[in-house]
Amino acid sequence: MKSSVRFPGESDEYRDARNELLAAEAELRQQIESVALRRRQLPPGGAVPQDYVFDSEKGPVKLSELFAESKEPALILYSYMFGPKMETPCTSCTSILDALDGQSPHVNDKTNFAVVARSPIDRVVSFAKNRGWRNLRLLSSANNSYHPDYHGETPEGDQMPMLNVFTKRDGRIHHFWGSELLYTPSEPGQDGRHVDMIWPLWNLFDTTPEGRGTDWYPKLWY
């Protein structure tokens, strides 16, 4: 594969190597699209066991009420690692949500998206305001079993950064997809990496000569 562009001062050695990389990048793009197609073709998952009632800033809201009639019949829920016993929320989750707060208006114009934490809603909202988040729809599962049921919490009560997608058809809600790579046997150098697709930070680092590295992680404050 060859590109029609050239950059100032580049050598033939650079261009040859870059063209080889372009072919690999095109192959990766095709693989990403192929996996996305297979994901869309999944059969219906299990029916949700109950119409979970979450706490929100405006009061109780049912899972079924998170599906807006004017949008696609899908619901994306991110389990935020912010349990009632945690002094501060997960720094990595917070990094993800920093980016998604800006993207939320775009996402919610097409489909339904919300963030669910195990801490009481007042605590979640307070942190969000201090963080400067303005767009995320924040929920609390403090009074239901959503987190343990959908693997956002271990039996020991540890919080997990799970992404789940649900669908609603003919009035029934089914689980569609979850970021289960988190629960598969670890691969060398992969460090979980189950939600990279929604986390632009690492993909940006991957464009640099140093890459994402192995010893840097996001912080709550710099």
C-alpha cells in the first residue's frame, strides 16, 4: 500500500517503512470493522432479571426508563469504579469519563448512555461537579444489585470497570454485550485493556515513538 503524501525531508528508507506500516494499519482497520460486524450480529443475550431502580439527581429511575423512545433501542452503561468504601474513584475510570463527558452530547443524540457507580448518588454528583463534568448522565446502584449482577463488582465487593450494552425489543430488555476481556486469562503486556475502544488516551500515546509504555497511569490531579 502506498500513500500519495510526502513530508518535508523524509528519506526513501522512511517512506518504504511507512508504506509497509500503512498496509498493517489498513489491515487493522479491516479487523476492527470485522469484529464490530460480528458484535452487531450477536443473538439476543439474557433477559435482565429485574427492572433495576437506580438513584439519579432527579430521583429514582428504572432501567427501562433509560431508553428514550426517540433514539436507538440500545443502552450503554459504564460501571464507574467508585464504591462507598473508596476514598476516591478509580483514576483510570475517571480518565475515561473525562473524555466521555465531552462526547456525551454526541453519543446521546444517537443512542442512550449513562454512568453507574456504587456510591450514593450525592457523593457521585459532588465529585462530578468538582471534576467539572457537565454532560454525563450519572446514576447510583447503591440500592440495587446491578453491579454484582453485571460484573461491575466482585463477590468481595471490589469495584470493576465494566462496560455493558442492553437492547430493548417489544418491551423486553436483554443484555447485548459486555467488556468480558477483563475476565479472560491475562496476556503478556495487555494489562486488561478491555475498554481501549472508548478510551482515547492510550490510542493517542500509541502514535508516539515511546508509545503507551508500561509505567505511566493517569492521575486524578496533576
